[in-house]
Amino acid sequence: TDDGMYQMYWNAGLFKGKEHLMDFQGEGLWLPNSHRYLFARHKENAEGHAVAMDIMAFDADQRKTDTLITDLSFGISFIGASADGQWLYLLSSGDLQPH
């Protein structure tokens, strides 16, 4: 986080100082001036293949995860967020429209 209270390590999870709070693997980003971490969760079909993605927000203070956007095309990456945290910048090799 901007204030250094929480740290997210892509291979180790979320920490508050030296205290391990949750396991997490993957990439995402902290919303500026907040304790909210955004990440993508893959949705799989019956055969186990990733077919879509949801954008999730984890509030580190409340230890709560909310779904922000559902059913985006598979293959998005986070680029960043606006300084006020109101806009999220994504990169996609395909259409960002939900299926």
C-alpha cells in the first residue's frame, strides 16, 4: 500500500508487517491511497480451461473480497489505476466486453 501498512508479494501472499494475513499467488495492484488490492480471478469451463475473468477487490482492513467486474474476456493484465482510484487501466489481447 502507499502508506506501507500492507505488502502483497506475488509468490507469498499478503502481509501486515511480518504477519502473514492470506495466501495469494498472481498479480494485481493496490488502489492508490487505499488498502484495497485488485486482482483477476479466472473462471474455468467444465474441462478446467480458463474462459473468462472477474476483477476482484480485497479490502485488507476488513479482510473482505468483493467482485467488481464479471465475465471479462480471458487474458487481461493490469496496467495501473488513476490517482483517485476511480479508473482502472487494463491491457487485453482481445475484446474487453463481457461475454
